Amino acid sequence: MPRTLAPALLLLASCTSAPLAIATAPLQENEEIVGHVRGTASGLMLFDLIPIGQNSRFERAYDEAMKSSTGYRLVDIKVRESWYWCVVGNLYVFELTGSCVRRRR
């Protein structure tokens, strides 16, 4: 194997989870779905010891999804996580998708 191929393969090493659905309260009579939203956030485990942005990535992804809509809550939530190896640690990417709900007028 050429010397440049091995490092390139290591840099491309990653893993992705299967989507996970989260149970939410069902749609109420006075609510309607206004659209599909998506939010992502990432965090780094520096040297697999020091968390940088790890603890808040779930909230940041949720906030990003909510900011892209006019609703007040999400239903049909699915989450997915990927991780990527890099020389200084692991990069974790969290993705949240769902349907945004608002109250009917």
C-alpha cells in the first residue's frame, strides 16, 4: 500500500448510526404541522479527553431546527449521529429532523 494511501484511509474512517425515532405527544385538535425541519450540531473530543461542544450539541441542533420554522414544538423526531476520526480526537455530528407544529388560528 502506498505511503499516502494509509493516512488518507484513516482520515476517512467514520461511523454513522441508524435513525432513532423519539416518541412525542400526538398532534392535538388545535395544532397543525407547518413543515419539516432539520438541525445539526457537532462537538469534538480533543485527544479523547477534553470535550469541546459535546455537552450542548443536542440542544444546539434542536434550537437550529426550531429557528428555521414558525412552530413551537416538534413531532415525529428522528435523530442520527455520525462520528469522524481525526488526528487530535473524534468529531461527533448530531442531526435532528422532525415536523414542526403550531397552534391553529
